[in-house]
Amino acid sequence: MAKKSTIIQARYDAAHCRTYGLKLNLEKDADIIEKLASVPSMQGYIKQLIREDIARTCSESVPVSFAPKKRKKYMSLDEIYSFLQEQADNQPEKYDGVYDLLNALTGKLMGYEPDNG
């Protein structure tokens, strides 16, 4: 009988994931095999290339500043603030109210009481 965690993982994968296989010829695709072996994360590298291609092909409709960027896993409050401020400046209609949110968050983290007046 399968472990409960295995069953749970299989259900999650079926609902939220897709798997794509890639068959490479050892002779004809040696350059690709060598490159994939040299990167720390094959999956991450392939995803990055695809996202860069999407950004290039959609550049007419999507500003360069909104192209996918490699972001750090953990960001400081200043980095989050700068990122959101840049997004709000570029698309104010999409990020309406972001400054109020950032000011409230900053005040909360610094221990200030919100101004309800």
C-alpha cells in the first residue's frame, strides 16, 4: 500500500503540474546535453530560456520593464518597496493604492499605530 504522503503528492501533481519529457540523441544533440549538464538546474535553465523567448516575442505588447526578471527568493522591505514603486510608476491603473499599502506596511513594521483620522 502506498504511503499517505505519496498519494497526497500524486493528487497535487495531477491537479497542479504538467510533466514534459525531452529525448536527446547522444550524437546529434551532444552540445545540448553538455550545456544542460553544466548548469546547476536544468529545469530552471530551460524555464529561463522559455521566459526570455516569451518576453522577446511579446515585446510589442509588453514593456521591457515587465519582462520576467530573476528575483531573489528573499527581499528586504526596501527592495519590496522599490519593486512595487517601480511597478506602480509604470502601470498606475494596475497598482492603484499601492503607496497606501506600502506606507501602512512600513508603519506597522516600525511599530507605528495607523492613523484612522
